[in-house]
Amino acid sequence: MGETDQDIIARVLAGQRDVYAILVERHQNRLYKLALLLTGHPQDAEDLAQETLIRAYRSLVRYDPARPFFPWVSSILTNLARTRRRQKRPDMFPLSDQPPETLACQAPGPDTRLARMAEWETLVRALNRLPERLREALVLRHIEDLPFDHVARVLGISEAAAKMRVARGLEKLKKIMEDGPA
């Protein structure tokens, strides 16, 4: 089994700064996919993921090694995305119309792939109609598949509040999808 994220961070903090590249390689794709879901634009997502990794590096002294690394770095990304959204128009950050590679359909037939893409686009449009706080919670829980305690940590809320946001988000999402396009 390889080194844990915490082992690598300890090495970085001990002066072996170049080993941070291992963490970057390990987490950059997942951070990019999360950023893409939050921004909707590949270039913005790439910039956001890179800035997140730089800020995480600069903040490693504040990282708690008793906790998993990904939720911690995801909270940096989520906060950066919120800041950028406030600085730009809110409609400049819709969710991407293209599913992340991990969600893209790998079915053999083109009809099945087209149907899945249509389902994804419908879901994305519905998610974009949700308030930001509910959308973030749903993306973290059901697309990034983070457990509730990690969702709570990323969003800076209690676990009960995370569960409530996900439940309310699912409720509103269901209603939006039942009502059809806006």
C-alpha cells in the first residue's frame, strides 16, 4: 500500500516540498471534476482546481492530519468557487452540460449513449435551478459520493445541516424535474 496523504503532507511540512506533486497527481482529476460541476466551464474549472492546489499547499500547516485530505481541499475549492461566483454574474457558473468522465455512459450503443446524455442534460438544467447551497450539497453527496460528515466539513456546516440540505435539495430537484423545463 502506498503512502497516505497524511504521510506525504508530513514529508512536505518536514521540508520535502517536491513530494507535494504526489498529492497533486493523486487529487487533481477529482478536484477538476468537482470544479467543472460547480463552474460549468472547463477553463474555469482548470483554473479553480490549480488555484485550489496552490492554496492548499500554502495552507498545509493548518491541515488536521486526523481528518481526510480530500474533504479539506474540497472545502478550499468550494470557497474559491463561491468567491468567484460573487465576483461574476451568477449565471456565468452553470453546471456543465457534459457529464464528467466518471459519469459518462460507456454503453456500447449510440442510442443508449444519447439517452444518457439527454438524461444528464436534464439533470444539469434542474440542478442549475437550485439555490447554490442546495446544489453544492447535492453535488458533493451524490455526484462526488462524499459521506455526510465530509459534505458537512466541506461546506462548513453541521452534519445535520448537510443532511437537511441534501434532503431539501432532492425534494426541490424532484419538483423541478416533475414541472419540466423553465
